[in-house]
Amino acid sequence: MIDARADINPPTITAKVLVVEDEPPLAELLRYNLEAAGYTVQHAHSGEEAEVLVSEEPPDLVLLDWMLPETSGLEFCRRLRASSETRHLPIIMLTARGEESDRIRGLSIGADDYVVKPFSLPELMARVKALLRRASPERIAEELVAGEIRLDRAAHKVTRGGREVRLGPTEFRLLEFFMQSPGRVLSRSQLLDGVWGRDAFVDERTVDVHIGRLRRALIRGREKDPIRTVRGAGYVFGERST
Ligand code: CA
């Protein structure tokens, strides 16, 4: 059994940002700063490329340049809003245009926010964080809470009812992943992708092994098992949402 990431601490932020920008230096600058802030970054040079990435796995936020080679940022934004999958995907438009009418156009077709180039990086980063805080707070929260279970990302610590729960790095990431989607049934392959990464050479049974360890660490005495096995489907953490 190989767990390639076992020695790496999880980031305090798990949000994924897609940068759609055709100017390489600016794309690089954005990537560098976003990664330094703990985000996972994907980059597309065009709307077409971005569309493929989004359909594979929607990001948590899109930084979208207005002026792109083929499909304009505006048109791409419109397409994202037209699809039920991405209707609520947070979008910040980047543009050299500072005209009030453009700003209104961008916002009217569904961009959540709008930043004019050249922008200040701290300001952009603050807007990214503010938008994520509204749209998917569990992705940037320093602490995840589910009933009496608390997971502190920054301190890398888990407690249940005030008692410290000691977890290995994989069990920690597994719990973190569960706590980001409480009430949702997660299949073994979703857990593999989310916790071990898509490229990991890990058997699906490995998931069961680590869930067993996580349960044993979390449950003392008559405490309730927070993880439910859904036969033929996977696992669900916490209360059912449906
Ligand atoms: Ca451009």
C-alpha cells in the first residue's frame, strides 16, 4: 500500500481556483500568489480550455479575464451561468477596461465581482477570499465543526467533545474531506480522488482500511459513529441531507 502524500501536511485551504488568462506572465503571477495562499490552482489560456477543465471537475472559484483569444470572458461567463452545474460558481472578472458600463455588463451577465487591471494583488486576494467565504465557507474555514467533532486545519488537530482525537495524516485528510460535504454520500472513488489524489496508486479497499482507522479513533465508548456505510454506494458523514 502506497500513500505518497502521507508525509505532507494538508493545506489550511482546500479551495480550487481556475485562472482563465491568456497572458502568461499575469497567469503565472496569479498562480504563484494563489498557491502561496494555499489554494490549488488550475490554469486555462482560453475559454475553450477552461470549459474542458470545468466539465471535468468544477473549481470553487474562477478568475476570468475579459479579453481572451477566442471566446471572450464575457461569453464564457454567460455559458457558465447557463449551465445548471455551474450556475452558482463564483466568478471574478479581470479586465483592463475600467468603464462603468463594462463593469455593469460584467455583473449583469452573472460575474460575482470585477477587478480592473492593473489591480493590487492583496486586494484581489481579499476579494477571492471574501467570495469563497460567501460561496463555500467550508473550503476556507480554519475550523470545521460537525456536532461535537471539531477539526482545526491550522493547528492540525481534531477533538470530539473536547477530547483530543489522534489521527494519522491520511485519516485527518479523510475526516476533513468528509466534513466538507456533510450528509453527502461519497463513493470510494470520490474519496480516493479527494484524499489521495487522482494519480495515486491506491486500491479502493484502502479507503475502507482508513475509514476503519478513522472510526476507531473517533469513537469512544457509546459515542455515535459519525460515518455511515451506504451499501453499494460509499460512505456518508453526519446527518443525511435529504
Ligand atoms: Ca487577456
